[in-house]
Amino acid sequence: MKAPLILVLVLAALSTQTMAATSDAWAEYDKRVTASCLKATTLKQARVASKLAQFDDRVGYTALLIQGRYPQPHMKNQPGAELCLYDKNKRSAFVTEWDSVQGK
């Protein structure tokens, strides 16, 4: 009678630890994506403007919207947005202007 109870308690403890590790792993991934996207952007005063958009693993990308100000003199410090795509396999970020998509 004691053996099944101990087994249930051990399995419950292991499942709790697994969930915590998964949560920590996702938090670390979010930090890595955010840091890569902020490094890749050309905007100054860049900040994250959305939550991460997770695509299916078959696609292999995570998307993040970045907002800031254009640094080029002819842009006169106008606000702008860039979409960042983070390649999960290569662990690298790529950005593109996103103003026209937002209707600006």
C-alpha cells in the first residue's frame, strides 16, 4: 500500500519540476529573441511593441514587433516600426520596415 502512494508522490514531484524547467526555458528563449531583435534593429530608442508571435516549428521563426525612432537625418527622428523575424535554427534575427503594413 505504501509503494503506490510513494510512487504517486514521486511522479507528482517530478512533473512539477518539469513544468518549472519548461517555464524557465521559455523565459530564457524570450530573452534571447528580444535581445537579438533589439540588437538587429536600426531604430534608436528601440523597444518591444508586441508579445512574441510563435510560429509552428515547421516554419522555424518567431516574430516580434519593434518600435523606435529612425536615426537617419532625412527621417527627422520620426517614429517607426520594424518587424523582427528570429530564426530558431540559426539563432539570428532579421528586421524589415513595418510602417507601411501598419498604415503609417
